[in-house]
Amino acid sequence: MRPEEREQLLAAFALGTLSEPDGAVVRDLVRSDPAAADELAGYHEIVDMIALSAPLRRTDPTLRSRVLAAARKDRTRQTRRLDPRRWLPWVAAAAAITLLLAWGWNLQGTLDQVQRDNSVLTAVVEAEAKRLQSLFETETDVSSQALQLQVQSATSEIELALAVTTAPDVRSSILQSTAAGHGARGHFLWSEDTGAGWLTANDLPQLGLGLVYEVWLLDSRQTISGGTFLPDDAGRVESLVLPLTTLRPSRIVIAVSPQGGADNPGATRVLEGFVLR
Amino acid sequence: MVGLGAGELEALEGLYDRYSSLVFSVAVRVLNDRQLAEDVTQEVFLRLWRRPGSYDPERSRFRSWLMSVTRNRSIDERRRVVRRLRLEEREDDAAPDPPGPERFHDPQLEAELAEDRRAVREAMTRLPPPQREVIELAYFGGLTQVEIAALTREPLGTVKTRIRLGIQKLRVALVDLRGEHDVKSAEG
């Protein structure tokens, strides 16, 4: 590739104006050539500054109130769903019912279920513990403020993940790989009461630069993003799924999106599943 | 940001007061619609509220990350609206700014951002108009090179060259600004 052509591709990629398959060429290039990755990072720095050329505008004062009201409502909702006084009786009741069922009817089947539930809980705790450990081990250069932020965020996610996985209304879905998923596997837990889900996936294909996976929840009326994530080097992820609005999903889709998220699942879907009622 | 991770509403208020005008300005520039820009602004801050950990301070400066998220969401929103309404809008970057929004008058933030904005705007203004046009169509319009070529009725190769030359010139013009950021990062 000529230097001029290489610069052209890297600049256009940073600007987000490259069509496929040229985008794939750049992703391959930066994967195989650290110098190209550095160059691309430099172009990204320039492109990020272009936003400052937009004329500054004042927001409507009522928007501030709306944003803060929505955040306050959201916090109340989270606090309510995390309040043990609210969900502990349900957990206890569910456990009692489970035991009764086990005793009287299908002991082996129920034990299998309990074992599965335990394995999910273990996965949740292990994933977050690994994340916390890696924060302390690898991010020694990060300021204490940033570290504190990430620890708080991880702690909050642990609480919410446990709330999801122990919710009495939790539903379990097996996610099937599409052709683009190349044999990826996934498992999704969803609790309407909690308003959140827990996703576990393995063998996800590695993504190119500038791309992320995005979780999509679909009901009969709408398709809502549940957030984006990047898997680890082994293609594995354990992640909370937090849609911004309330919905009763009937399907879940994991698709490839540009960094920052997309407005719909797009064509490159890797995992799909049904949230059974 | 630490307070945001702890779920402190005051932290969100602080970030909103500091950055909402920037977020809104980029959204208005992309969407050319005040209402849609407000929706995007609200969504950006609520996402930040719900997932403060989605920002990784090791990978980018907060402002750059926030602008990138805002731009992507705005472009997605515009594509969604265009698809839904089957509009065939022609992006005209020479058109005046949409009426309605008032100019920004927060002296503190204005002073803080003034130098960076002046440098970026000056660098953009100094670009030859055809190069500035393709960069703005790509960045604020979210158009691909192929779409820009069709819109401007220029050969694709010409569009590619203009983008490359334009970005290179910005790189040279803004090298001091990048250097300052590096120094600030190192000091911080």
C-alpha cells in the first residue's frame, strides 16, 4: 500500500466516513501494524477536536430539569429495586416454594436448577471480582479518583447483577449463534421487576477498531438498546444489560455497532434468543 | 465523575452544567433540529448517569469521549429520522444556523473553552473551502465518502484526497493544541 493511500484510509477511518470493505482493510492494518495504530490514534485526536468548531448554543433551561428529574426517578427506581426489604421476602418465598417442589415432586430437576442458578451467581461474582482485581493490578497509573470511580461503578454493578439473578421473576434465555457469530454462545437472564438483565457470552468473534457489541431488547412495539460492551481476548463477556426505558422484551439480539452505539441492531447480528414468559 | 459513580445527583448536575452546552451544540449542528438535539442531549447524560464506567479515562479525555458519543448518537438519530420520514435532505453546511437557540453566554465555560475553540475554528476556517466542506459533511453529516461524492458531484478520488489533505492541515494547525493537552494530561 502506498504511503499516500495509507494516510487516506487512516484519515477517513478516523473521520468515520469510510465505507466497508475499506473499513475492514484499516482494521486489519492497525491490528498488524502498531505504527498504523499510533497514526490512527493521532488522527482520532484531530477528529475529536472538530466538534469544537460547532457554534456554542445554550440549552433550554427546562432541559436541565428534565434530565435531572429523569435521573432522580432512575435512582429511585434503582434504589427501590436494590432495597433488600423489597426483594428479600420474594427470594425467601421463592426459595421456600423451590424447596417444597423439590421435596414433593421433582427433586432432581429442581436441584439441577439450583445448581444452574448457583453457577450463574458464581459467574457474576467471579466476573466482577476479576474486574476489581484487574483494576488494582493493572491500573496503578490511574489517578485515585478514577480508580475510586471504577470501583464504585463495579460495586454498583455487583449489587444490580445480584438483584437480577436473585429476582423472583427472573427469566432465562439461551442465545443461539447466527452465521456471523461463528459458533458464539450466550445466556441471558432478565428480570422485569429489576428492569435489568445479565448477559453471559462466550466465543464472540473479535471486533475491529471502532466497533463494539450492542445488546438489543425487542418487544412488540419497540427495539431498545441495552448498552454496548467489548468482550475479553477470549471472546467472553459477563455484563449487565440496562435499557433506558421500561419494556417487556420478547427477544434479545447481540449485534455489532460502531463505538457509541447504533440506532438499531443492523445487519451484523451474532447472537439471538427469545425471552420466554 | 467519582460522584457520578457513587450515584450522586449533584455530580450529574455539575457535569451537565459544564458540558451540556457543548453536547447540545454538537447535536444541533448534526441534527439541525432543536427538539431532536434536546432528546439526544438528555439521552447522552442519562447514559452517563446509568453507566459512568463506560468512560475509560485511560483511553481518552472526557470531553473528547463525550463529544464522540454525542456525535455518534446524533448521526444515528438523524439517519433514523431520515429513514422514517423518507426525507431526502440535502446537507448544506453554508446555510445559517437554525433559528431558535440563543448563543452561549456562560462566561466561565466560555473562557475555559475559548482558546481551544478559537484554535479549532481558525484551523477550520483556514482550510480551502472544498476541503472544509467534505470534512464537515463527514463529521457533522455522518456521510460516507461515496455519499459525499454523490452529493457534491465530485469524483470519489477527489473527495478522498480532499479529506486526507484537510485532516493533515488540521493536524499541523492544531499540533500546539494537542501539545498543550499532553502537557495538561501529564500535569493532571
